[in-house]
Amino acid sequence: MRPLGGGGALTFADKTLACRECGGEFLFTAGEQEFYQQRGLQHEPGRCPTCRSSRRREQGDAGGGYSRGPRQMFPAVCASCGAETEVPFEPRLGRPVYCRDCFAAMNRHG
């Protein structure tokens, strides 16, 4: 990814690249090159947009290929309304736990 021009302002031009996944050609636009340069990305994309999208779906769109799977939920009784609920943490003895509605109402009113 080399900008055009001798110096000063960077100018980019559209270029055609080959996808390492499907072998098809795709356009690496001047705008995309500028985006890569602004973010400090030093390598051109190796996959076409379609293959990049497919790869993300296969990896669960979890960024970097990490996936934690479904979150464990714990049963609890709301300290405000008494409703049975589930929370994403293990309730501790003596600490109040609130259902979604009561928690949201408390946060709205400070």
C-alpha cells in the first residue's frame, strides 16, 4: 500500500487485488487505503469483502476469533419487587439483587 505523489499530502489510487481465499479479484479503493493508513494498518487486505464476511460469520463475529459462548445465568429473587429473575453473576449473601425492570428504574432515578 503505497501512496502516490512525491511528498506532502498523501494521494491514494484504487487498485485491484487477488483474494487469497477464493482467488477472485476485488477493488481496494483509495478511501479504504486511506482508512488503513489512518489506523496504522500496514498490510493490504488479503481477502475480498465476501470472503472476509464469511470468515467473520464462521468465527462468530467475536473479533480476533475469540468466542466465550453462552453466558451462565444464576437464579435470584429481586430485592425490590420479589420477582424471580436470572442474573449474569452469582448473587452473594447479604447483597441485594434486582430484576431488569427494578434495576433500570433505580438507574433512571439516580
